[in-house]
Amino acid sequence: MHFPTRLRLLGLALFSVLAVTRLSAAGAPGALTWDDVPAILARIVAPTFPDRDFSITDYGAVADNQTDIKPALDAAIAVCHDAGGGRVLVPTGDWFIAGPIHLRSNVNLHLAAGATVNFSTNPSDYLPVVRTRFEGTEVMNLSPLIYAFEQENIAITGSGTFHGRASRDNWWTWSREARPHIQNARQQGEDNVPVEERVYGAESGLRPVFVQPYRCTNVLIEGVTFRDSPMWFLNPVLCTNVTVRNVSTIGHGPNNDGCNPDSSRDVLIEGCLFDTGDDCIAIKSGRDADGRRVGVPSENIIIRNCEMRDGHGGVVIGSEMSGDVRNVFAEDCRMDSPNLERALRIKSNSFRGGVVENVHFRNVEVGEVSDAVFRINLFYWSERGPHLPTVRHVTVENVTSQKSRRAFHFHGLDELPISDVTVRNCTFNGVAEPSLLTGIENLALRNVIINGEPKQN
């Protein structure tokens, strides 16, 4: 079949299309498929804790939303940890905390129904600095609001609310002011400056994330609601065995991503609600030279039964993915909002690089998205360099959508095209414009319907 005939059969009015030179099923020898998911799930086991409680009221906490509960909470966590573990209980009430919560091994921080913990918005309360990642670059910066470093068997559970209280009167204003500091941190990463010397703080403009377990094992975040984060909400970094279940993240500030597994493996995200100012779920693995230095991929990520409302993307990979991402499985999700831009999105560029492979997306109901249902962009942002990103072995199946600008928008590199993408048994209705495909080879459409017309090659 010659190239013009293929275009007529696809019926997508493609522009600047790299020819689909051959057809093959997405995948390769050794590539993980849905058949491998049970083995991954068998390794993802939520931690358990001794049956004993340590209420913060026993250590002097007062629920008047004025008295700082940090001394009491710190004391309860220390006693619980020293006793061999258990549950640190925050009872019903409105609480105020002037600084971060630092979790320790074998501690389950439990937020009772009707409990709200309101965090200080004073940056100096989050000193001293800790080792963290800011948008994929390791730095010494303000502590995340809830943080754990090199701990194991930790949890945040319950049905109450953690309120970051970020707004355009405090944390969110930093998104405009921080650019020179962010560029400096990234340059330090390029120059391989020791992380201990990359020191930022209360005047730096590098906003802390809400929850960041860092180099932790056996992590559970379940049931609670997080509102109005300074930046990203949930950001496990360099972690293994992570469960995020029945959590809500609600916030429409700049960079208010919902859940960002970063260089982490064996991660389950299920039953969650995301209503965010940026990507709902964004899988990452470090940025640029610093991400390549650490060199740890995100892998074996399972996403299921989640609801995505507002956000830049429902399930996203990148853009900080220099350490690679592989084996991502997303299924049985619902996505719908005029303020949700895309359902599945992969993004990088030739400065950030990275390999994305074995991505599987199925049984997803999309109501409305404002851009393409399925978007791959390897020209993200304005950076260009010698690190060509690789995207290969992607399957999308049993997806329906009711309204979008496009069904697909793939923008790959001619030098290293996106490869082996299979879309099968999908229906896209209410599509306003033709799909755009450049820099892609081995695209297979099987039983795909766009605006009532079959598209197959």
C-alpha cells in the first residue's frame, strides 16, 4: 500500500506525516502487558501497624485553629516510633500547624472524620531545608508540608482534610517570581554541583510540595482529602511499594499536579479524585542532567478506577522523565471537564530526553477534553539538545470520548520517531478537527471510529 492510499484510508487529514512504514502490534519480546499486572500487584502491599493509638491531644494539642499543634504532633510521632509503631491520631476538630509534619518509620498518621489540619503559609516555618526534588532537580529546599526521608512502613490515612491554604495571596505568587532561582537550580544540576551545596529557602521562590516521601519503602496514603497545595500534591520520590487509594486532591493553583510518582517503582493509584490546576497524575523520573545522574526510572505504575476533572492531563508521563518511565497501566477511569485538556499525554524534548515504553491505557470513559484525547509531544517547551527522547510500545483500547478538539495529536522527532502505537476498539465522538501526526511510525488503528466513520489501517 503506497503512502497516499494510506492517508485516504486513515481519513485523518494528516499534515507533515512521517509515513507509517510497517504495521506491528505494540510491544516487543520481554515487554510487559496486562498479563503481568497481577505479579506487580502482588508486590504492592500496604503496610500494617500495631493496634495502638497516640492521640495528639495527649501531648497538648488544642483544636482551636490557632494553637500550633506541631510540638504535640512531633512528640506523638516520636513516641509512636520509639514504641515500635502504631497510629498517631488527629481527632475531629479544626487544627493549625506552623510547619511541616515529618513522618518516621512504622507510623500511621490518621486524620479522623471531621478533622481539618490547616498549614501555615509562612515560608520560614518550613526551615531548616531538607533534601528534596524540585521539578525533577535535587536541591536542599523548604520542607514539604508532609515529608519523610529514608523511612519505611509509613502511612497517611483517615477521612479528614489537610489544607495547604495556598492562594494567590501567598504561595502561588511564587510561580511568577521564582524563575531565576529555578534556572539556577537547573544549572547546578547541569554542572553537577553537589546537592548539599544547592541550598534554597524562604526567599528562593521554590515552592514546597504537599506530601513527599523520599527514598521510602512501603508507603500508604489513603482516604484523606488534600486541598490547595503550594505546588504538587502527592510526590513519592525514589520510593518502592506505594499505595495511593481513595484520596482526593483539590486545588487550582499553578503546578497543582495531583499525584506525581517520581523515580518510583511498584505504585498503585486507585479510586482517587483529581480536580487540579495542572496534570492529574504525572509520572516523572528526574530532569535533564540531574535526572540522568540519579538514573532511576519510574516503573510498574498501576492506575485504576480514578476520576479526573479539571487539569492539563488525566494520565501524563513527563515532562521531567530523563531517568525513563516504563510499564504504566491505566484502566477503568473517568475523565470529563471542559477544563481537562487531554486524557493520555506523553511529553518530553531533546534536552530532557528519556525513554517511555510499555504504556497501556484501556477501558476509559472520556466525556469532554479541550484538546486531543491522546497527545504525544516530543517538542515540549522550547529546549533542544542532543538527548533524543524515545516513546515506544503504547496501547490504547476500549476508550470512548464525547467531545474533543482532536482524537490524536502526535508530534515526534524525524530522527527518532514515536514507534509502535496501537489504538483499538475506540470511539471518538464530537471531534472538532482532524488529527495531527508527525514523527511516528508503526501506528496501528484497529476498529477505531471518529465521528461515526471507521478509521483502520
